Amino acid sequence: ADLIGQATDEGLLDELRLHLAPLLLGAGTRLFAHARPRQWEPVETHFSPLATHLTYRAIT
């Protein structure tokens, strides 16, 4: 999460692919807790029995 936050802060990412699985692991690190605000538009969403796959593109 820290590496992704640093990369988005520096403008190095133009697309994010997130894979969400309903699994409880306890306390974790927030993905965008300290990242600078940036606009993202949803591009694609796929559903599978075990996860939801999301793709976002940075708005420039």
C-alpha cells in the first residue's frame, strides 16, 4: 500500500487494477490513506465467484 501511494503521488500510475475478495484478515494498511487526491474514472468491472475485478484510469 505504501508503494502504491508513493507511485500515485508522483503521477507514475495511469491505471489501477484492483481485485476485491470478501475475506476478513483483521487490521491492514489502507491503500489510499496518505495519497494525494487524484481523479480516477472506472473503466471496467468483472465479477467472479470469488472476487470483483475493477479497473480505473487516471483523469489527467
